[in-house]
Amino acid sequence: MALTDIGRSEVLQAVAEFDAIGQNAFLKRYGFGRARDYFLVIDGKRYDSKAVLGAAHGFLPGRQPLRRDAFSGGKEHTVKLLRALGFEVSDAFQVSGPAPGTAPAQEDFLQRVRGLRAARAADGPRLYQPITLLWAIGRARRGEPRSLAWAETDEAIGVLLERHGARGERPRPDYPVLALHRAGLWTLEGHVGEVPTAHGDSELRSWFAEQRPSGGLAEPFHDIVHRSGHARISVIEAILAKYFEGLDPVPLLDDTGLYDEGVADDAAGGRPHEPVVDAAVTAAAQYEKWCRLLDGRAEAGIVPRRASLRNDPVRSAVARRAVLARSRGTCENPACDGQPADVTDAGEPILEVDHIMEIAEGGPDHPSGMAALCPNCHALKTRGRSREALRATLLEVALAAHLRLKRSADG
């Protein structure tokens, strides 16, 4: 038995098996307990380092996996070998939040964001980390590559820090990138040795200049905010609530591509995010989910200053998704003669969501006062001779559907 015979290939084969069968089955198969002190980190995912190394030995020609009592999992053995092979190993205090696989990616992302610690100025937390995260979420939404060369990352985030820093931030992307890496939200690849902590000045500049790592938002988090509109909005709102009290985030959201009425939409052609269950249950659960996000946004006071001068497109995006979930893909005019059989590029029905009574006329800015209509019924509601009668009908239908789905979601 020689640990030093294990190479990167064997470790990656063990990691692939871990991913394929899951943590519990992997540990049971090889007879290891859960790691308590050190974790192998690959693309933002954590693996039980000693168990992976023991399993990796079995991928050597003619060798068997190592038992847990055959070698040490400490810093001088397992950790030293994995780092010598170019892998990142973090201790239990370096990565906050649950281990991968113990919580869905959206909840994991939210927990990590809420657990971030930031340097504070006299008037609130500094904006290094939220600016960096929103930039990465905007890239994910647009389907841009997750990992980016350091020179490009440094330039892009540096510009945003100069433009949107409001609490004494310097154009130093190395600080937030290292802090987010420590929190398990960011990956750094292509470097040699350990990643430094987010302290120091010239030392950090030197490390990034010498190592020039590529990196980006950890893969499971990049994936979820790319494909799921609900996850994207939930994380954005968590960031705004944590960091932007007393500040207007609209210019930054504009700059990062996260302030328009499509920001809550799922990615076109993406994997379905909603569970496949009974259609009525799905409609109620989805509707309640979106309404809860909308109401929570208002309770948290996340109303950009610019929204007083024009409609807030993020609020509109969330309300629109709620109404579409409630409609279950059909026009909500009970007298509709039919709607297009075709669908949008994203595979969704061709429906237009609109306020039944305009806000300026006293209509509620809430899904209970909005309707999903096919293009023909939308035209009738807007400029048809019978529009007043149709509006009255739609108000009754929308409110009844709202109350029915809320009751269904409540139990």
C-alpha cells in the first residue's frame, strides 16, 4: 500500500463514483464515516476527503480500496497528498452551509448568502461581495460561461466596484472573490497550492498575478440561477435585503442585466425546475411560491427608489410568473373562443399577463388583480366595446382563482 501511487486520475474516478451514487451510499460502500475536519472541494462541491482517497486507491491497477484504519485523514497525509496533486482541500470552518447533496441548490445558495460576513462601513456592509455575486448571476442568466480568466474577471468586477461602490469600496475584486471562495460560492481553478485568505494587500495582488486562476460562481449555483427564474429572483432578493438597506440597487441591477420583466423567467429549453405532480397541486404550490416571494419582497422593503417614478420590472416579473402558474397555460377569460396552439421559444403558452384595471385607475398591483389572456382576449379587454363588462368578469375570476389556490396551498 502506497498513498503516493494515487494520482489525479484515480481521485477523479472516485469523485465521479461519489457523484453517481451519492454521499451516503459511497461512504457505506467503502466503510467510512462523514468527514469532520477536511473536505476535498471540486467545482464548489465538497467531498469527504479521506473516503475519496481510500476509494481512489482501488482504482489503481491490481489494488484494493483502503480501509479507514489503514491511513490518516489528517493534514500530514490525506490533505498533503491531495494538495500535492493540485486539489483544493478546505477545513470544516472554511466553507459555511450544508455539504453538497444535503439541501437543494437554491436553498443551499440562499443559506450561504445569508451567512456571508462582510466588512462594514459606518452606514452599512460594504458591497464587495454583492456586486460580485450579482455580476456572476447576470452572466449565468445570459448563459455565459461559468468560469472566466482572472484578467477578465478582475477588469469586469473592478469597473462595477468603481461605478457602484457606495461605502468606500476599492476596485479590488480579489477581496470578494476570495471571501466568496471561502464561503463555498466561488471556485478558483488552475492555481498551484492553497488559496490564500482574503487578507493582506500586496500578498493578494502577487498571488493573483502569479497564479492567474480562472474561476466563477460554483457550478451548482451557476446552473440553478441560469435555468430557474424563481431561484434567480430569490437569491437576488436575499442579496438586496442583506446589503442594500438605504441604497438604490437599480443602477447596479441594470448594469448586470437583472432589472427587466423577463428576469423571473426560466431559461428557454432548460431542464424543468418544477416537480411533476398532480396539475392542480402544482398550480397551487407554484402560485403560492411566487406570491410568497412577492409579499416577502414588500415586507422586506425591497422597493427601489426608481420604482416610484416608473413600474418596478422585478415586481412585475414575479407577479407575472404567479399569474402564469395560476392559469395553468390557458386563457383566464371564461368566454375565450380559443387561443393559439403554438408556444413561445421557451415552450410556454402564448399568453399575455396584464393588470385588469390599470394601477393609475386604482387597480391592485397584485396577482389577484391580474389575468393571463390570449392575444385576442387581451385586445378585447384593452379596446373592445365590451371591455368594461369583461374587466368586471376578469376581476371576479382572478380573485376567485387567487383565493382558491391560496386555500389549496394552505392545506
